[in-house]
Amino acid sequence: MTEQLTVIAHLRALDGQIEETRAFLQGLITPTRAEPGCVEYWLHQDNEDPAEFTCYENWTSRAEWDKHMEMPHLKEFTKVKDKLFELQKLRLMTMICGPESKR
């Protein structure tokens, strides 16, 4: 059984780059969600500090996420990140309960 991978990425827009960061990150949503291993991909912007963004992702496996990291739109991420934002924290986690679990 392959373990599902959860990825949580916290980013901060550089000074004066909030709208550009938001637009760039929103542009990653459609191509990422179309990838075979993507279970879900969500982008959030902090209500109190609009320069803070969080991506919440679930992948069928670590191997599928590794493939995602080699996609052209993620190569672009690497090119623009120092101009628009900084990656503050990246967490890779193993999901231990799925949506079928009762609350």
C-alpha cells in the first residue's frame, strides 16, 4: 500500500510583490491539479497578513510529488521565487487518516 503524502508550504511575498505572488501561485493551481498523482491542491492567503501564503497539497505518493517537482510550472517556481517570494517552510507529512475516517 502506498502512503499518501501531504505537503504544506508556507511562503511570504517580498515587499511590494503580494499581487504578483498571488497571481503566480494561482497560475500553478490548474496545471498541478491536472497531474496524475495530485489528490488535492489548495492555495490560501492569510487574512491578517496578505503577504503570507500557504499551499496545502495531497499526493498519492512521494514518487508522484517528486515527478511534480520536475514539471515545467515548478521549474518556473524556482526561477521566480527570489524575485517574488521566499519559501519559509516546507513540510512533507504522511497522512494517517483519510477522508473516510469519522470525526
